[in-house]
Amino acid sequence: MYTQEEAKQLRKQFWILFGQRCKIVPELQERGKKWMLYDTKIAGLDLKFEVDRKAARVMIELNHRSESKRLDLFEKLQSYKAILEDGFENGLIWDFLFIRETGKEVCRIYVEQEGFDIHRQNQWPDIYNFFIENMLRLETNFLDIRDILKEQE
């Protein structure tokens, strides 16, 4: 078991090594910025990576403070489900009510790989590959509809 400080350092090392791994990905080398993440140009919509002791996730998170705006955006995304899920063998998980540890309510659309544990450093290369492959696909699919979503704001 790790102390709280050891777990914090482990997570920090995980993300540092992930950044280094991304530098050698051919699809990312031409970009100025590696990942879109918070720069989606849609208010309240972020792309995120998440890993814990049970699984790794690549997601779209809708975190607008206004519940009605958040749910409206979720419904708009659902109308483009076929585009967003293109290339995801088993589709995406659509969760219109996810409560973060902080108590904040958000909507999430994600792909998940269970069995990953951030504390197992031998799994890190597989987690990184999962992150890269799925975020590249999710970003591409999102970009196919971003301009349409912006027009509907």
C-alpha cells in the first residue's frame, strides 16, 4: 500500500511519463498542442483522461454549471451518437448523471477499460496506448460535429 504522499508522487510520475510517451506518437508530432482537452471551443465541454485503481477512461465531460444547459448539450450530442461512436467497437458509455467525488454533477460520454490500476507501473504502457488510441478517435469524431454544435449554442 502507498501512503497518500507516495500515491500522489506515483500519479505525478504517471502523467509525466504519459507526456513523454505522447512526444513519440506520429499522429501527435505535427500538432502544436498534443491534446484538445479543455480547448474544445464549446462552453462546458471538455475531453479528459482518467485512471484510477480499477479502470482507465477517455471521455467527453459536460460540466456546465447550469443543469439545463448541460442536459441540453448531452441531448444534442446524443443526436450525433453514430458519428461520436464511429470506430469504437462497443460504442461509448452515455452517463447523463455522474457525480464526481467533489459532489459536482456532470454528464459523461466515455470508453472504459477495466482492469487497469494506476498503482501497477507494469500496466502503464498499456494504459498509455489505450489513452492515445481512444483519444485520437474521440477527438477526430468530436471535430466532425464541433462546428455544428457551435452554431447551435
